[in-house]
Amino acid sequence: CSSDLFPSHETNAAGGNAVAKYVTKKVKLAAGFDAKDLKVFLFANTPTGSAVKVYYKVANAFDTFFDDNDYVEMVVENAGSYTENSFVEYKYKTPYTIDNNTVALANGDRFDTFSIKIVMLSSDATKVPQIRDLRVIALDD
């Protein structure tokens, strides 16, 4: 786990200085389906001095360079109350709806492909965040 609670370069298309991260595979929505927004739900155990950051990137059928697109940090919409050794549900949202120019897509504001990056951070290597039950929902509105 990274000792830096303020990771750098995690929004770049690849890389970043955080040591502990999970990146989903590229998810392609079924033919004929597209979306305008994303929500991420996960359960996390985040001891004092640790944090979890979530990032996303999207593309549509006209964006041929998905792997070159940058990630955008999501914001915590809500979180349960943390107690020692408990897993709390966190809900992340895009900082704005994607169609409000958060991400420039090749053709319009809708996407059919996305990827999620979860970065786990800690100031103490003996107290690291743990994640379980990741769910991602692509929303039409």
C-alpha cells in the first residue's frame, strides 16, 4: 500500500505512483446499449490513516483510443459509519454527469465502454484498506 494519501499520476491513461490498485478489465456494454453516467458501490474496511480512491474512464464507439484516455477521479457520494474491523458500503459518483464535459468523447456524451481503477492508500503499512463486493452500474440518465 502506498504511504502517500495523495497519489499522483493516477489520472493518467496508464501508470501512477500508488502501490496498491485494482483496475477492472475494459467493460463493453451490450450492442445497442449506451450510458451517460456511472455509479460505483463497494464495501471497504479503511483503518485510520488509510483511504480508497476510485477513478473511471469511458469511450464510445467513435473513440478508437480507449487505452489512451485518461482516468477521472470519482467522488464519494455517501459512506456508512466506520468502526474498527468493519466493512462499510461506499457509493461513488462521477464529479458531474459525463455529458457535462467531464470527459470529452469522440462523438457526443454517451459511452458504451468503461473501466474502473480502485487505489488503496495508507500512511501505515500495517493498516491497509480492504475492498470487497465491487458493483458498477452504467446509467442511462
